[in-house]
Amino acid sequence: MTDSRGLVLIVEDERHIADVQRLYLAREGFGVHVEADGTAGLAAAERMRPVAIVLDIGLPGLDGIAFCRALRDAGDWTPVLLVTARGEEADRILGLELGADDYLTKPFSPRELVARVKTVLRRAAGPPGGAPETVGRLSLDPVSRTVRRDGAPVELTTTEFNLLAHLVRHMGQVFTREQLLAQVWGYAGYRDTRMVDVFVSQLRAKLGDASPIRTVRGVGYSATAPRT
């Protein structure tokens, strides 16, 4: 049924959309399982442990926002790609804040969906491991993909870890939002730069005053070693 790409869980209540998503993902070698409501989808995620979840926000039973919250509260950090309607910007941002890794806005090309799933999975795999790094009160281990603050673990999503690691790896270098989207997300020419701001905000909230991320007004972001 599947090859080495693994299983993708689609949670989508519009059958014709789910059928197209299934077809295109299957053509790329993914196994695909579809659920039509959020409650059944969450149970399937717990039971099947997919490599990625394509999650519609407007679901019966348990909507996509509640689904994402429940998934992350349970300590499940499976990459999640949100699917939203054009007018659901507030829900989209909330979904990212709750731990979704990316989103697509309807209508979208099924080829774009496949490309986004592949990109999310590449980000989840991360770059080749390197030596652990310490920045002030933070320690980052690229091999185990863990972050500790004052020795205590900090739970980060795949994208949050990749963004933090990228900035720390290039300590002091200033990146524009467009550069970060290209180098961390893999989206060259992507226009919605607000997504970067959302993830930076989430990192700062989780890391507190140990965060090394600095805003460079009018340009973007950088990581700066704390003063001793």
C-alpha cells in the first residue's frame, strides 16, 4: 500500500476535495487515510501515527483548531498542514500559534498540496546533525532536535526548532522575512511573510527572556548572543 514515504492522514469533510488530495498524494508514493470529521481524525492520528496530517479547519465534530490543540496537548508533534477558506485568516493564525506547521488557502492546486507536504516532511527531518550549541541559558542539540532552557526541556514544533536553529547557526547575521521563508520553510518568492512573525512570536513566548532572537527594525530578525 505504501512505500518509504509513509502515511498521510487527511481530515477533510468535503469528499471531492479529499478524493483529489488522496489521488495526488498516492501518486507520489504516500499511503493515505481519510477521515471526514475531527473526532474520528484525532482518533486516527493517535492510532495510525501518520508522518503528516492535512487538516481542514472547518470540520464537523471537532474543528481543526480544537484538533490541533488536542494533538499538541497530548505531546504529538506530527507535522500539520492546515487547509483554510480564504476568509479564515484569524483561524489560520491561531492554528499556527497552536502548533500547525504550515497552511494552504482554498482553492489550491493539488500539486501545491503535494509540494507542501514534501517540504514539511523535509523540515521535520531537519538538516544534517551537528554539534550541540549553547546560547546563554539555551542549549540546542541538532541530532536529538531538542532545546533546553536552564536545563529544562522546551517543547517546540518542527518549524519552531528549525527557525531557532537556523538563526543560532548564523549568529549575528540579519535575515529578512523573505530569506527566512526561503531558507527555513523552503518557499522562495512566497508572499505571506506574516507567517515568520507568528513563529518568532511563538518562540519568544516559549523561550521567555532566554530568547536570543532580536528584531532588526525595517529588515527582519537575527540571533544575538547575550551579553556577559
